[in-house]
Amino acid sequence: MAIPNTYTKHSLVRVSAEFTLASTDTDPVTVTCYYKDPAGNKTTLVYGTDGALVKDSTGKYHVDITAATSGYWAYRFEGSGTVTAANEAEFLVLASQLV
């Protein structure tokens, strides 16, 4: 049985966020994504500056993270300007039993 938000080491994990204003998908002026690997190394991505933070459509963004280290990873999306909001979550990366 698969455990939600659990991946194997070296998986490509897509994390995403959706920003809305009055129930309508809306782009913030600035979108930032932060993530931290299990060793505590932090990465900051800003939409429009860092190509790894991708806009899918109005108000919808994602980042693909190569989960090269097993353990808990944390991520956070923040929007500011027209939509001020933040959401954070985590996922677990397990070492492969075969490699």
C-alpha cells in the first residue's frame, strides 16, 4: 500500500500551489517557492527569475524537485501583491530497497 506524499529516492516530485481571489484563479504580483531538503539545505525560487518555478495557468504554479536525499522535505509557496497567501507542506523520501 502506498503512503500519501511518500516517494523513493531520486524521484522527481512535483509540488504546486493555486492562488485565488474571491474564488477566481488570480496571479499574485510575486510568487516565491522555498524548499528544504532533509539535511537542511534551503532553496528559494522566484517566478520570473528562476525557470524552475513554472506558471501552468492563471494562479497555478509548480516546481519539480529531484529528491536525491531520503528523509522529510518541506516546501512553501508564497504570493504577494494582488493575492497575499502562503501554504506549506512536506513529503517523505524513502531510500530504495533495490539500489
